[in-house]
Amino acid sequence: MEGTEGQLGVIPRTVDLLFDSVKNYKRIGREYEIRATFLEIYNEVLYDLLNPEATDLEIRMVSASSKTDVYVSNITEKIVENGQQLRALMDAAKRNRATACTVGNERSSRSPYAIMRLQLIGVHVGKQEKCVGTVNLVDLAGSESPKTSIRMEETKKISRSLSELTNVIMWPPAAPKFSF
């Protein structure tokens, strides 16, 4: 997801595309605020990657009528104005992820999911339009064979979480929200 120094991965390319698009939309009268959160799910517990001391994180539905609008309570949210600020937050989040040595990798992510959520709030003052969109970028943990793992319970939880990914992907996406 992150790539290497010589070959950018999906996440850095998405960040570049996002801020290039925001700059282009500014030319036609749209302004955007971008809010970032970083979440890790490790051994079925939620962790705020920007504030490791945070507790009481919980996935909640925005309302009972909406089956697709969710949020995480008590998570740190930062407003970012450019790619450099977002990359600095990404680096801080990466340092706070759970890692361990495995048979296949000296420094392997142990959390099934690390999620970077970007909320884009666009406004066109002249037209009195507002739109809100969300980009979720998910970095999955590498899985180990149970035959080689020294962390059997952790491996089972990672495998179970990764198998639930199908349910997440099949979940119907929320329709874009526009207000006038």
C-alpha cells in the first residue's frame, strides 16, 4: 500500500491525486477541507494511531436509519491542508502500529487493518453547494501460516478478521451527500 522509495504505492499516489484534484477544483470556485483519522484494529480492539493513549474507541452508526454511515467515537481527527501534512500524519500513525518479527518479514504489521480515513468537505460559495465524501484506505496485515507462527492466537484473529473483509466489501456504499 505504501510502496517503496523508488516505487510509490497506492496510498501515496492517492494522496498526490487528491491534493492535485483539490487544487484544480479551487480554480472553479470550490474549496475543500480534508479531515484525516488513522485507526488500527489489533486483536479485535480499536486503536487511535494518532493518539496511542486514547481509550473508549467504538464503531457506531451515525443514525438508526442509516445502515452505511459509521464513525469511530473518540478518535483523533486532524485537518490537513497539503500532502506534506498528511504524509507527516501517516508517518506518525505508522510508528504507532503494532509490528513484530515473523518468519517471512523482520518488521511485519500485526494488525489486520490500519485504516486511513479522509473526509472531504467541499463548498462552492457562489452556488451555495456543499458536498461531503469519504476515502478509506485500508492496509491489511500479512498473514502467516499457522504452521510457522509463534503467535497462534494472534494469527487466528488476523485470519478471522481478513475473512470478514468480504462482508465489508459487499456492504452497500453510502450515497454521496449533497446539500443546497
